[in-house]
Amino acid sequence: MKPTIVLFGDDFRLCDNRALIWAAQRGPVIPIYILDDTNLNPFPPGGAARWWLQESIKDLSASILKRGTSLILRRGDRYNVLQDIINTTGAITVTWNRRYEPFLKKQDETLAAALSSNNIDIKIHDGFLLFDPTLIHTQSGTPYKVFTPFSRACLSTQAPPPPLPAPLKITGPSNLISDPLESWKLVPTTAQWPKILATHWHIGEIAAQKQLKKFTDDILSSYNIKRDRPDHDGTSRLSPYLHFGQISPQHIWHTIHKAALSTSISNASIERYLLEILWREFSWHLLSHFPDLTHKPLLDSFINFPWRRDETGVNAWKTGQTGYPLVDAGMRQLWQTGWMHNRVRMITASFLVKHLLIDWRVGASWFWDTLVDADLGNNTGGWQWVAGCGADSAPYYRIFNPVIQGNKFDPDGTYVRRYVPELAKLNTRWIHEPWKAPLNELEKANIVLGKTYPIPIIAHDKARERALLAFSHLKSTEVKPVFPRKT
């Protein structure tokens, strides 16, 4: 029987990999990952994601080898590489799992058309999302732009299929040439940051499954209470594994539903986590329907918004030197670990967009380069939500106060002390606003404001007033000013 080519993308797993499982059931398989950097993808993987990609390829290669064959690595134009494999092996079928990033989706459509014109059978499978974006829509047939009715529509439709077990054996040709992974130079060999990231993460399909088990066994029961607390281990931390397909959303969805059978886990925690999974779904459905969202606000009223240019402020934000401890802790956590707690993502994003009036796309670009879970749907949707220009967005008058947020979600300063060590000895009373601390308290904590830790680059009240003035000028019936509230 002629072999089936399985083209891997961001689906580095064997379990519930529907393209691979389908091919393995048919007969011999040629698993291949192609690094196609010949086409100008506007969103190539950022630095942190390239490190995760490299380690994911290593893990997948080892898993496939244990099943009986080798993962083929090739660099170049996808069509040309596949045509070479087809000519060498006589394969007449190519299969892969559907992708939704606008550029990659178009690339797949072009590839499918070109291969089909050469009498190659194409089989495309689902698995990246829980629900087909073409099937979830309003009664008038339009895409949802508000999360709550979207989530209700998802929950009222047919449940996602259960995950499929990994193939026990994968056979295929053993004489195909494969690129050495190190020749791709995905990460700089002399840099220290990949080694630092490696201290914070275990990468691979097994690691993803272990993390899910840890979450359901130890964290899920208190998720509804602790999920907003960056000082606690209260979230699943599954986002990078989901992005790289080392675990499928179907696997998570059904595992959480099984956990709901336990009387020790509250319905509130179960429902809250499933809604978070649906927020991921919502972001990707939006991007599928509105592919310009990566660079264009959903609300037209924001197209000509007069964003400020402030390189000094942007650099202070990137490096965690804004003078607001919770913001700085988040940005340093991001740089050190490639990840940031979701509550703090909102706070740091709000600071850039609302306090500094910097274009949300500047922040989205930085997150894209530094997050190991840099996910185009979530990243775009999250930044537009904070800026107030996306679907179901936070209203423009909601401006996070970093001090109030810190006192509420990091009341003992544990999170700040972990990532802003120069404030570690400061009394908890002042940990989120050290500029108000008495001089003797600063001296006891070895803090010299402006030297060992920065003075706030802008006062909150001044920033809030400036932002409200700027955003209130938006001319749109979609934005309805109300009495501003402090958050």
C-alpha cells in the first residue's frame, strides 16, 4: 500500500491527532514537519515560541520513533517539499489538521488546490477548535460579537467528540532524508534566555497530560476562587500546550466534564474553567470570520484613534520599570518565564493602552515575541478587548488602577516580591505604592526611589483623566459613555 503523508503543523501530539490516527489506520505513514519560511508570514513565531517549537519537535520526533518510524524534517516551500516526497515515495494521499491563522489557512487552501490538481488526494481533519466556526452563528447567520450568547450557542450544540487514543504503531519508509534540527537555528545557541525558560517548563505531550492531571487533581476545586490571584498557583497553565497542539481542546473539555462527577469540585469552578476554554474558542471564531483583526480594530471608530508615540514609556513597560509594582512584576514574569498570569496580562495591557495611550498593536507585538503561548487568536482578541475596540470589549472608561488591583489580587505582595526583588523587604502596607512609603520605611527596605526602583512614570489620576478625555472623543454609537468608575 502506498504511504500517506501526514503534514504536522501546531499539533505536536499523537493522542487525538486525527490526521495521524486516520493515516495510521490506512497503512504506512510519512510524518513530516516543514519549516516554510520562504513565504512572508506576517506572524512568524516569536523568540519564545521558536524555543518551544524546537523542543516540541524534539519531543514529537522521540514519540514517533518509539512507534516505529521517523519524523521527517524539511525546510523550504511546502508544495515543493511535498512534491519531492511524493516523487520519491509514490504517495498519493496527504493529510493534515485544519489551521485557522489567516495566513496559514490561506496557505493550506493554496496547497490543497495545487496538490489536488496533480491528482493527490487531500484529507483535512478538525481538532484545533471545539466547534466549527461556520456552524456557530446568530439566528440571522452572522458571527457572534458578544461572548455570553456565543458561549450559550456552543453549550447548546452537539458536544465535541471525545479524544481518540494514539496509534500504537506507526510504520513507514526509513530511507527519507531529514534535516538536522540544529541546522534550522530556531534559537541562538549562545543566548542565556532559552536556558532560563527551560527551568520553568517541561515540554511535550506527556508534560501536557501531566499538567492537566495536576490541574484537575490539585487546582480545579479552588479555581473559581483563586484564578485571579497571581500570588497563587490557581490556573491550569495549559495555554502553551494548547497553542502547540500538545493536548487537544477536546481532551481538556472531556477531562473537565469527568472531573465534574467528583463531589469535591464545585460546579462554579467547573463552569468557570469551561467558560475560559470557550473564550479561547470565541477569539478564534472571531479571527476566522474577521481575518483583519490582527491589525485592524473591530470597531471602526478606533481606526483613526490618535495613539501616542512614547518610546521611553514603551521601554519602561517592556522592561518592568514603570514604577507600578504589579505592572512591573507582570512584565518581568513574562521576560523570565515566557508566561504571565491572565489577570496581570489585563492589568499590564491596560497600563500600556490606557495609562500611556500606546497603540494596542505595539503591546500585541511584544507579547507575540515573548510569550511561549503566543496564540494569534487569544493575543489579538485579548488586546482588542482591553483597548475597547474589539468584540465584547472592556468599555473605554474602565481603566485598571494598578494599586487597587494589587491590593485586591496580591494582598500580601507575594507576587510582587517574587518578581521585583528590590521591593522584597518593603512593608506590605506600601508594597503596591512604594512612592507613598515614609522615608524610614524605604530606608529599612534598602530602597531609594528613582535609583533602586523607579518613581511612577505617570501618576494614575493624571493618566486616567488623559485617557478618559482621549477616548470620550470617539464618534460611535457603539461606545456609550457613562459615569466613569474606578477599578
